[in-house]
Amino acid sequence: MNKWTRHSKIEYAGLAAQQDFQLQQLKVLLQYVSVHSPFYKKQFNQYGIRIEDIQSLTYLERIPTTSKEDIQQYNWDFLCVDRASIAEYTATSGTLGTPVTIALTANDLERLAYNEYCSFKLMEVGEQDIIQLMLTLDKQFMAGMAYYKGAQELKASVIRTGPGLPQMQLEVMQRLQSGTLVAVPSFLLKMIHYAQEHHIDVNALSARKVLAIGESIRTEDLEDNILLQRIKKDWNIAIFGTYAATEMQTAFTECTQHRGGHLNTELLYVELLDEAGKQVPAGTVGEVTISTFGVEGMPLLRYRTGDLCKGYYEPCACGRTSMRLGPVTGRKQQMIKYKGTSVYPPTLFELLNGLDFIGEYVIELSLDDTGQDDLMLHLYLPVAEAMAMSNLKQRLQASLRVIPKINICDQESIARMQFPNGSRKQLKFIDRRY
Ligand SMILES: [Zn+2]
């Protein structure tokens, strides 16, 4: 059993107790980075930050935030240990700009295992369960490895099927009776489709729960989004949303109440900030800004993820009092300004996922020759094109008030766009503006 698994039950304690605990952990973090992190040492000097002055959570606001660009530009200045102490090099997926290396020590790997152990606990998955991991475990991908380690910490059984191949996934499920899946939710639609074509009843399968990675399944008000509605229409299975970023080495996962992803109080401090760097009022969307607890290799302090979410602070019906995070409603860097309208990719995903005549899609964003955002939808339509197009244009007009450029492609060209150069992640949004 790893040192983290001695469950402290802090997420069941009152808010005041949690804040006390978090303040103590922040002091430990400040002390640690002020000694070991070249980046933060320099920053504290430059801004005259005296860590002994930080005696309350609000004082933390005196410390400048850290951006994605900081890690991109000064990647190795974030490393707090000798290179010899690094146990694993992981990398961000690089959907925006160059990939960033996140190096983990052996202790960080244990912390990561605890983090996903907690995710499975939130879903009430335990030792008796068989977990089918339908995601990549290689290509420096942190999540695959994290779920594998978390499942082992839980003493559950694991099946590593990797991503894709509906036929193989269904065959393994039938043969080994897996009860829990870790999968990209839009892939579940492909499995349903395959099963229907081959007269397999998905509801007769043993799977009861899915940890849905990589895509949102809720609306801003925590209702089922269109993607989830389409899955649930054919498959009676409990689906749990999660939100994470490689840099934070921690996930926010839904409990059985499905009212936002719970903060792991022991592992992370979270602030939701406005443009000016102030905490937004409850019920308002802010930029998720995190500080890591217990990370040895590359800890982060007030790191702005670029993800925009809403926080939920009332106690959860599951008994936990830890704050919860709603789905990502946008990425700050990904706002599209198109013909006078502002739109975030999740709005487009929600719209395109709701149109069942669209087989596959890629949203491509670039700059036109005047430097304005240019929006192109690449679509594969398995049905009669003319009918679909008129329906699509009406829907675009109604929800965006503008119609982007549309490029109809065959299935193969869409697949090439979605998986460029053996990408481990299916790309549905390509931003060529930077
Ligand atoms: Zn809960």
C-alpha cells in the first residue's frame, strides 16, 4: 500500500478544516519551491515575495500566476530534483503549441496512483471490479499510466485494451466480463453503432460504469449534454465525467451524484480567477488556477490552466464537502472570434455531436489574410449530402448566427486529420492560429 492510501477523510471534514489543511499544505509547497525550484526562486526574488508573509489563503494573491508559456519557455527551471531522481518523463499532448515535459519522481508516481485510486473510489469502484482501460498507456501519456497505477492501488483487476477497435473491445468485454470502462465518451457511440450492426445487445454486457475521459459530458448546469444523451439513449450505463491536465497531475472526478468533479483536497489547491487575477464569485466561470500538493519533481504554484470552469461549493449529497468543478466551458486561448461572434469550441462540439447525420468532424481554425479568425468545418457525411447540408446550415445559423466554411470529406481524409503523425489522441479541434 502506498503512503497516500492511508485515507485522511479530509474531504468529509467541514470547509474550515479543509481550508486550514490547505493553508498548511500551501506553506509546505511555498517552502519547497523557494528552496528547490529555479523558476520560483527567481520569481520570488524578482517580485520581492517573502513566503513568511503568506499567512492566509487571500495573501496568496500576492504571488504572480504561472502560465503555460512559462512552462513551455522555462520547462527545466521547474524541475526541483536531480535528473537522476526522475522516474518517468511524461508530456502534454500539445494540442496548443509545443509539448511540455512533466518529469515525475517515484514519489510523484505514487501520488498519481493515489489520485486515480480516489477517482475510482468516487465512482464506488473497488477491489472486486474488472477495469477495462480503453486508452493509450504509452506515447508519454500520463492518464493511461495513472489509471493503470490507480487500479492497481485499488487492487482491482485491469484489462489494457488500449484505444479504438470497437469489435475487439466488445469481444474482450464479453469474454472477460469487465464491469468498468475507462474510455473517451464519443468512442462509446462507435461501440453502440458497431454492436447494433452486429446484433449485440450492449445492455446485456457486464459493463455498468464508465469513467469518461477527454470530452465533457455535462452542460454548464451539470445536465447531460447531447453526447451523453445520445449514449444513454441506447446504453443504460453510469457515466462519470472527469477533468484533468497533465501539468496538475491530479483529476477532478464525479461521484455517484454527478454534480461536478470533486477536488482532491489533499493533492491540489484550486482558484477560479478572472482576467485581473481575482477569485470570481461562486456561480461564475473563472480560469482554473492550481497549486499542487506533494509533488516533488515539478510542483506548480498558481498555475493558470487556460480552462474556464464554474465551481460548486455547497456540500455534496455523497457526504463529501470538497468543492466541485463543472465541465470546461472553454479554453481561454481557444476563443474564436468569427464574423463578429465569439464562440468556444465546446459550443461547436455540442452542436455537431447533436447532429446524427454527421459521421465525423474536425473543426479547423486559422487566420485569414487580414489576421482574423477563420473557421472551417471538415465533415464526413454518411448520408445524402444535400439534405444534410441544408439542415446543418439552419442549425449553425440558429445557434452561432454565422455559417463557417464547410468542407465535405471522405472518411479516410477525416481520419488522417484526426490522427496526424500517429497522434495518440483523436483531434477534433485544430488551432492553426499560433
Ligand atoms: Zn459527491
